[in-house]
Amino acid sequence: MPRDELESGGLGRRFDYAAAFTAGLLDPDRAPPDAVSGPSGKAAVRRYAVYRNNVTVSLIDALAANFPATLRITGPDFFRAMARFHIRETPPSSPLLFEYGRDFPDFIERYEHAQSMPWLADVARMEKAWLDAYHAADAEPLASGALASIQPERLADTVFEPHPATRAIRSRHPVATIFAANRSDGPVGRIEANGPEDALVTRPGLEVFVRHLPPGGACFLDRLMAGEPLGAAAAAAFAEIAEFDLSANIAGLLQAGAFMAAHQGG
């Protein structure tokens, strides 16, 4: 941009125009900005409305791509109506559309017409965890036998570094079962599962895996991912579930590639 244009406020005018143009894109009740005009300076109401609709449709399509199980459960008409309300409430903050929808599960939890499906928000949370795991940084997972070299009396002080793709989902509903049944293209039969389910989402290699966590497993994993040593995390899991199986949970998490390093705490 020429220096004289910068000095005369040209850059500021461009920013003002962009702000005015984008302000009404997600609000169908808002009139087109005065600065938007068509040929010969005529009003561009229709053109702006078409552009606004295209933006909304593109964002709905992005949410549908990011939440395919949620879409399948609700059906396209319900999903697109729900997504439209979410878009007006929470426009994207990143140009990367695969990141869009981080607040969508919380919106579903509040959405009036989804209250008959109390598990739907947690299914969406599972889908977001799956997507985050898919796009997480690559890292070599901690080997299953890595703890063998640590002296038994020092195991309680061991701190684990989570793999970038590791996520834990806790739910009062059979969310892992519902998620798995609706991620494929095959027919969905009657889901017999009921009650709470916790799940581990990992990507130790190229493929994302979702596994059920045993009772106390999510509490244990949450504490380890927060940087607590093994002994403290185990104590919290035992306090939640008296029958917590420490050995089985450690082995399962290592086998799933949930961590990338382990070291002694300070």
C-alpha cells in the first residue's frame, strides 16, 4: 500500500469497511451496511443476502463434517436448524474450519429442542475429542514396558506426560456406545447399553481409537494428565471406586498409547 494512502487513513477505512461488511453476515435481521453497494452505487441488498446465506450454509456444512454422529442421530433438518442458531450465537474465531464447533457441545446442552436427548451433548463432546486427537501433533507413545526400569518404591512419584492426542470423556450416559454406533455407515440397531460410560480417545499412530475406560479409569487418567504423580492419581481413583484395578488401568493406558514420557516428580 502506498505510503500516502497509509498516511491519509486508507488502511483505517479498509478496516472500517471490513468490520461493517462482516458485522451482519450471521444476523439475518440486520440490514446490509451502507458501505456495501452494487454497480453505479445502487444498494446491494440482494447480493449481500446471497453472500450472507452462503456464509451460513458453509459454516453449517463445516459443523456437519465435524460432527457426523450428531448429524446422524438428529437427522439433517434438525441438525441444520440447531447449527444455524449456534452459528448466530458463536461465529468462528479461526480461519481453520476443522476447529469450528468447540462450543457446539455446550450449545447443544442448552438447546431447548435437544432436551429430549440428554446424551447428545456428550456425543458431540466425543466427536470434538476425536477431531482434536486426529489433528494433534505426532509423538512416539511411551512403550508398554517403560515402567519396568523404575524401582518399585519410586513408582508412586512417577509423573506421566500425556500424548498430544490423548483425551478423556466422562458421561452420565452410554456415550461411547452411542458414538460408536453412529460413526459408521451401517444400520443402527437398538442400543442396549445404559448408565454412565467414560472413554479414552488416543492416536498413537495414524488412526484415532476410542476405548471404554473401566470404573475409576477416567478419574485416574484426568489426574495423571493434570501432572499428578502416580500415587496421588491412584489414591483419587480408589476414593471414587473402591474396586479400582490399578495394574489393569496402567497397562491399558500404556497399551493405548496415552502417554509419551514418564519421569520422577520433583
